[in-house]
Amino acid sequence: MSPAPGTAVDDAESRAAMRAFLQRAEVRLSTIHRVGQALLGGSALVLLLPLFIRDGFPRMATLLMSTYEAGQWVLLVGIGLAAALSIVLPVVAIYLLVSDLLGFYFTSNTFGAPGAGPDAPRRTVFNPRFIIPGLGFNDDELTPATRAALDEGRDDEWTKALLVPRSQDDAGWRDRFDTRMYEVWGKEIPAGEDGDNERLRQSFRLAGLNHDRTLAHDVARTEALLAKHVLSIRVAVLRYTKALLLLISTTVAILAASGLVEQALAQDPTGGAFPDGFPPRSTFLVALVYVLWAPFAARSVTAPLRMIQRHTPGVGRYEDVYADQRTTQFESATVAATFVVLVGAASAMVVSGWWASGAAGLAIGIALAVVGLGLWALALRGYRAGLHQTLAATYLLVRGREAPPHSVALDAVRHASAGTG
């Protein structure tokens, strides 16, 4: 938008505004990185899982082994699947959080990094570096006198020694560095001190310091850098909250289930041998725990976006968020997993109810299964991903791909636009 009449800005004011913008951007980037640092520390919360459930694994293993030896396959598959998925989901969430943080802290290559290769000598080379590049003084900010002074400072041997050893007795550093540059980018560096200036330039290149350093280019790159950070931290914070809530629900479920198994072990006269299989009454209660875990976990992963929408009313409906499949990919996959847990645990509960009390136990098991299904549906009120989107999100997540999948509808729209253009 053009400036209003009487408010024209000259070059000096524009350059001053750009310098002020870069200062503000540095503060904002620092703030975002503090958030990333907190998430990096918080990702260690997965270590709490074995701390809280260190006794849960052997006890649940006792239950599963007893059902296996007794040939109770419905109970084995139902409860085993429920227990496994309830533990795997928060671990996967932490794994994805680490992946998000790596995308936040690193970029895939340096600025302008064409490399070596017999087939494509100018192809871009994957060479990870820290997302914030090295900082160089802008060439268009120099007068002839200050340029000469800066060049003199850059040529100072002690300054160069920060990146390139002053002495030739460098324990093979130059040889290793030259080999790296040749193998990565096909860059041939002269041997000995003759190649030190090139080694210095390549060190700056590894740090992401672009050779084209002007104030305007710095502003443009900083705008892009801020946008990338904001987009990355958005996904990471959402992932962290979902992982935290999932971890809480899983911890509660395993503590409850392992407590029921421990009670059965204490009451067993054979000392936990269970020759006829695990007691049906205890199996019924363990299955009930996972029937209740399913709606709680489904609500946990959908809760963060609900909370955000609740704190910002009047900006659309909660259902609108499912139009962005990238944002809801993990929770859609989790919803599918919780349904599998619900079906497996409910089947085990109904069968063990029949074995424990006959028709009465069967009726109670079916009634509680219906209640569990109702709670699961209630927990997902407003969930609009649909079956196809949910299954697609699960498939893509298992493959390690980001949603959404390729859109045939978009291809049709493009084809129609091209035909009418």
C-alpha cells in the first residue's frame, strides 16, 4: 500500500526502519526459541512413563501370559491390544514432538548449497544446519573507510584462528576439513596455508552465512525465518499438549489395571500360577478400565483445539479445524486407535462377564460396552474428520507422511481452470 500524502519516506528513514525491524525480529526469535527450549525439556516427560508404571508391565504380562496358556484368545487379543496401544500412543506423540522440534531447530541445507555428484553436480545437498544462520555485517552499510577497516579486521590472524587453526600443526584438521568440503560439495581447497581463506569462507557457508549480505536481504530473510519459526512452534506446542494429556490418561489406566492384577495375584492360592487362566472377574474389571480409557484418551487429544476455540469465541465453529488435516492428523489417528482399543476391551469384557457370571455377567458386560461406546461418541462431539479422513490420517502417520494426502478434487479444479483459461 502506498504511503499517505505528506508521509513520504526517504532512503535514510527506510534504512533506519529496517534496522529497527531486525532488532524487533531478534527479540521475537529469542522468545520463540525459549518456548522451543521449554518444549525440548518437556519432551523428557516420556521418562515418567516407566517411573509411574514400572510395576504395571510385569503385572499386565502376568495377565496376558495366563490368558495365553489357558487359550483364552479373545481376552488375550482384546486386552493385549488395548494395553499395547494405550502405551504406544503417548510414546508416538513424544517421538513426533521430537521430530517437530528438529524441524524447528534445523533446516536441511545452507543457503545456496549445490554439491558434488557425477549425475547432478549442481543438485542441492542435504547438509543440516541450525535454523538461525550466521550473522554477517551488511555490505551496503559500509563506507570506503569502514570497509577497509572491516577487511583489515577480517584478515587478522587471531580472528581467523577462531575458525581455522593458525598453525600447520593442526592434528590433521585441515585435511579432514578439506576432505569434507570435497565430498559434500565437490569444493577443492588448496593444501596448506594457501587454502586458509577458502576454509574460512566454507566455514561461514556451513554456518549459513550468505555471501549476498545487504540490509534489504537481511530483512527479507528474517521475515521468512520468523514465519518458519511461528509455523513450526505452532505444531510443536499442540503436539506437546496432546502428548501430555495422553500420558496422564495412560498412566491412570495402567495404574488401575495393574492394581487389579495385583489384587488377583494376592488372592490366588497358587501364588499367581493361574492354571485355569486369569480370574474372569479380574479380567472383566481390567477390560473395563480400557473401555473407559478409550473415551478419555479420545477427548484428551481433541481437547487442546477445543480449549483454544473456547478462549477465542466468535471466530467460527470448532468443526472448522478439521478442514486443516495437517493440524488434526495425530488426533485423527489417535481417534482410530482408541476405537480399536474400545472394541478389543469391550469384547474381552463381554466374554469374561459371561465366564464369570453367566447370563447376568454377559448382560452387564454388554451394558457397560454400550456405555463405553456412548462415552466415546460423546467425547468426540464436534469431531468432523469423518471415516475416510481418519483412516487416511492413520495411514499417513504410520508411513511417516504429513497430511493431507494428494487431492483428486484439487486436480479436477485445476484442470477445469486450465480448460477455461
